[in-house]
Amino acid sequence: MNPPPVPPADRGVRWPLGNLLLLTAAVFVSVTTELLPTGLLPAMSRDLGVSAGRVGLLVTVYALMVAVLAAPIGMAAARYGRRAVITVALLGYAVCNAITAVSDAYPLTVVGR
């Protein structure tokens, strides 16, 4: 039995693998940035010299900022190209994660988050 014919529109269409991998990496980084501190609260508390509850505020404030700023940032970003927005977002995550990683003071960690 012969396979069904391929519609003309689907012939020669290639998946944008590089773009899909970049988008996958972006989602991975953003979700990891959001959730990783939850598992590290005791260690972060010890290293920053503050209570676990206070370090827990890092997760709460991050979630609050996402909830409050997601729509305005999304509306502002709609004016720009998708590549530019994803590039700026990934650079922002990289800078903020680097600040958080090297921080040994709670106020700097809050800024990094």
C-alpha cells in the first residue's frame, strides 16, 4: 500500500530547529530561575545569614513581580521583534542570575532576584 500523498504546502518545509532549541532553553532558564531557590532555602539562609522565612521572601517577591509586571512588559515588548525581545530577556536573566550567584549579602540577592 502506498503512503498518502503529501500536500504541496508541506513539501520542503523544514523545522526551525535552532529557534525551537533557543526557545526551549529560554523556558528552561526562566522556570529554573523561578523555582530553584525554593529547594535551596536552607542553604541560602545559612549563607546569607538571615532566617529561612526571610529568604523565602525572595521567591514570594519574584512571583509578585511576575504577576504585576507580566502584562505591562508583554504589551511594551509587542512593539519589538521577537528575536530582540528573547535576546534581551535572556541577557536579563543571565545578569540577574549572575548577581544572585555571586551575592553574599541579602539586599544584593534581593536586587538580583
